[in-house]
Amino acid sequence: MTERHETNARLSRVVSHGGFVFVAGTGPDTITASAEEQTREVLAKMDSYLAAAGTNNNHLLSATIWLKDLADLEAVNSVWDKWVPAGNAPARSCVQSVPARSDFALAISLIAAKP
């Protein structure tokens, strides 16, 4: 069975199917914040999206992080490393790219398993 959360005409923010949860690329709401603050905000959103789909960050499989500026990588990693539970790091890609909204410092997408 496929479940969709926060769906509109263009996308579903979260899709669950076959024991997997896919979270669309997500940016911050507070665009004037630092990259570190934006990362905290995005990961808090991820917590709520994962919970809505019946999972959490203990079950991450894959993550993609798009950074507007790779100079922010250390700040992003300082928040990321505290958010990912020890021993549960996903396969992760991190690339420099202009996110869909150029005022975002970053955007993150995730794939997780349902426990």
C-alpha cells in the first residue's frame, strides 16, 4: 500500500511504500538564519515527516544534502552528526548546488525504512 503525506498537485512531501519512506527535498522556513540554524530547522521538519510515516532517524537508509556553498559543510555536519543516532548513519551524498529556492543554504532529502 502506498501512503502519501502533504500532497499537492506537484509533489508529496512524504511517500511510504513497501516498507520504505521517501522524504522529498526539504528546505528551511527561516531563510535569514545561518546554515547551522537552517540545518537544525530542516532536521526538525524531517523528524516530524518521518514520525508521520511511522519511522524515525534510527532507520535512515539514504540522505542527499544539497549545499548552496560547500564552505557551510562543517556547520551542517556539526548539526547532522548530533542528529544521526550513533551507528545508524545512512548512505549520504552531499553536493554543492543551488537549491530550488536560491535563498536556502541547503535542502535535504531522505529515504528511511519502516521498522
